[in-house]
Amino acid sequence: MKNISRNINRCMLALAVVVSTLALYSCKKDSIGPPQIDRVRLLDPTKRDSSFVKAFPGTFIVIEGRNFSGLKNVYFNGMEAAFNAALNTDNNIIIRIPYDAPTAVTDPNVPNKIRVVTDHGEAMFDFQIVAPPPAILSASNENALPGAVITLRGTNFWLLTNIVFPGNVSVTNFTVNSTATELTVTVPATATAAGPIVANGQFGSGTSVFVFNNHKSPTPGFLANFEDGDPYFGWAWWGGIKENNAYPSNTGNYIRVKPSGTINAGDGAWYTDNRAVMVAPGAWMTNDKLSDPIGDYALKFEINTKVPWTAGSLMIAPNGNFNRLARYAPWETAPNKQFVTNGWQTVTIPLTEFKSGSGNYNPSGSPAANIGVLTGGTNTAPIQIMLYNDGSTPLTAFDVAIDNVRIVKIR
């Protein structure tokens, strides 16, 4: 009987301890105030002192404050964001802003708030999710004349206010596609200077990585505009036909590649019958740039077609090196295997496309280690653009004009 009584007393004591502990926990929990957000900073440890109230979607941030224990949800403009509870503390929440978090682009009435929800309350903080600034990466024709309609390609063309052409010529009449990656605009009559194009908008400004109207460049890199008496004439006096009137809306002289008849499959006689654009030696860049990463540069030129291009390729040799060719055959990916430009358009061939193993006219090896490999170790070299029929079907007609050959920095 005594043992039973002793066991009952032990059980009662244990129960009392449990009840006391639960009561203490409950009191402690009830004493925790609601969460409070003090500031937001970048996760980057080198920028721990940064504090800001706006960021791009996809940014890793740290929400600093107090009473974040029992975290349940974090919202950015009403969109819930995933988080790793193991990384968070009572004072810090490490989290990435969702890539598709709502912004003024998709909803002009977004609240611009961070909302933190715990099991003992919630907190709000003013914070704007902004779209990245616009970036202009390319143009359908970098040397278009005034009045021509061009397409600018890039990213984040959201809520633009104006486009500024060289010479501070502003345009407000343009159209942007639904994904904000293409912008169509007419070149204004007074846009005759050379320079970058700038896109301005609600989320900032973006400057083109290319120079518009770059057909009389005063800097190394511009190799040939084929203009008589111009220092950038650049033609080696043979190959194609120098003319200026068969292709409209051109910036002056160009070289016309127009063989007189059918080119049979396997015919590589590029040196006959107006089948080449021979660019004389010119400065690709200054000597101190020869060791720059080769991926930072590209060969550019304008091209125009009279008839659909349906077979063959333009093989491009730097410095007469036929073991380091680039191949240009846009018809292979064109609709119905027929390449038509419908006017002048800019071609960009990264210098990484000049590949080894090209002695059989099949440039499929590795890129050059540096630019000096392409130029022969100096900053000055010629370029040959040659029409081959390296396919299995005859090329029955070919009529292409090429202008403004240049080496440019693309990064």
C-alpha cells in the first residue's frame, strides 16, 4: 500500500513539473512581441553595411529585425517566397526575392511591401521590387539611314519614355513587343552623328553596346567602307564589284558578290567570277588590346540580298589563314531555307567563330587562344570574305552586297 502511495506521489510530482513547464513556455511565448522589420540589406558579406528599400527580382537579401522565430511566410508584393528555415534566426531572414515577383511592369498598383508572418504576428515593410534597367544589345541595321525602320534587340524594354539617337536626338514614337525584348523605331531625320543609342524609362537607362552610324569610324577597328578617297576605303581592289546604286538605302559604296552563273556543289573557286570581298590590311585594334579575351570582340558588316540565298556559305579568313576560318551560312536556319534580308542588316560574327582545323573548309575546331593568333601577332591584318559552295546542291543564284567591315568590342 505504501509503495502504491509513493508511486502516486511521484506521478503527481512529474505531472506538476510538466504543467509548470508548459505554463512557463506559454507565458514566455505570450511575452514575445510581434515581428518587427528594421531594414533590408544584401546577402553579400562584403556589403553587409548596405541598406536599401528597392531591389531587382532574384536578388538575395537579408531581412533584419526581431521576433522572427516561428516564421511561417514571407511575401513580396503579395507573392510568397520560399525560404530555408535552417538559415534564419530570430533577427535575420535570408531569402531570395522571387524572379516573378510582381512589379509596376505587371501591375501599376502593386503595394511595394514585404510582409513577414510568424505564429505570433506579422510585420510590413516598405520595399520596391523594380525591373532591371533596359539593355540594348543589337540593332537590325547599325548603319541605317534617316527614315529607315530598325529593330533594337535587348532586354527589359519596360515602360520606356524615349529613345535617344547620337547627337541627342530624342524619339518618343516607337513600339515594344510583349516580352520587352524588341523595339521598333524609325531613324529620325537629324540622326546623322555616330555614337551609341540610349533607351530611357521608368526603371533607368540603357546604352547600346554598339556604335550607331559607325561607317566612318576614327578609331582602330574600322577596316573598310569602300568609299573612294576615304581613309577607311579598305578594298584590296579585286574580288567583287565596287558600286553604289544597285542596292537602295546604302551609306555609299559597297562590294557586290555576284557570280555570273550556277556554282556547283563542292566548288571552292572563290577567287573567280566576283565571288569575294577582299579587305586590305587595317588596324583591328590598338596593340595593347591584342591580349584581351577573344570573346569580347566580333567581326561586323552590313549585308543585303537581291535574291534568296539557298546554298553555300561565306568563308571568312583572317590574315590569309585558311586554317582559321569562320563560316557564315544564314540560309541554313532561315524559313524555308531561304535567307532574304529585305534591306540592309548587320551581321555579327564573334571572333570565337574563327576556329581551327579549317584546311578542309570545315571550321569546327577550337577558337583562337587570343586575337594575335588571328592577326599574326600584330594589330593589323586583312580579311577575306569568300563565297564557297560547300554543300551538296548547286547554288543557282547569288547576289549579295557587303559594306562597313569592322572589328568591334561586344562586351
